[in-house]
Amino acid sequence: MHALSRQPEAEVELSTLAERVAAWENNVDHADLDYAERKRVYTALQQSHLPRMDQAGVVHFDKDRGVVEASSALDDAEIFLEVVRGREIPWSKYYIGLSATAIALLGAITVEATPFDGIPTIGWFTAVVAAFTVSAFAHWYYDQQNRLGSKERPPELRE
């Protein structure tokens, strides 16, 4: 999907697509790929991945001609991709945690719990809104970095 997103208007030969994916998977340059690495990816794409993606309407795969083309549905598929590396917290859980913290903080302010009673309510509300605003911009920036087709390598394989 990433490789096709980089040139959505054009057909891509299956062999070219397999070479790109194999290079990404093996973290090597195209020239350093061996036959087995290319063949493994080519076979998986031809027999499994591309027919399923064609059936789902994400790509147009012409097995007889050996070419693949992105469909308009490829743009919509990006919505479902969220790259979470290692011990990172998914954004959905991050916002749940931020909301729970804001609710607890605003509850403590409402009952005038110490040490929260020394700062005016508007100050706390401003801090909560600022936290959500900064988080939203960080999330937007992170998503731009992980957009399919925006970088040479797919998001999950980029160093």
C-alpha cells in the first residue's frame, strides 16, 4: 500500500513492487537483494496479498499482465493504519488518560482540594485546554510523519 501510495496515478509492475517491498523488509538497497528475497515477496504478493487487496477494492491487480494500480479506496484505507512501535501508547489510550486526568483535576478544583485551591479556576481550565491543544498538534504532526506514501520507506520500517 505504501509503495502504491507514492505513485497513485500509475501502474506498477509486480516485479518492481516486489523488489521495493523486499528491500524494505530486508533493510537493504535494491541492488543488494538476492533472488530468494525477491522471489519470496513476489510469490506472496502475487498469490495472496494482491488478490485479496483487489477483492477488497483497494488496488486493481491484473495478474495476467503483472501490473498493479492503486484504486481511489487506497486513500480511505489509510484511516485504519496507526503505527505503534515498542512500548508506545496508542493515541486513543493517550486521550483517555488525558481526559481522566483532566476530570480528576477539575473535580479536585471543584471541591477546593489543597493544593488546587490557590490557583483560580480559569487558570486550571486554561491549562487543560492547553494540554489538549498541544496533544492535538503533536498527534497531527505524528500522523503526517506516518502517512502512507509520504516518505521513501513505510512508517513501520523507517529508522
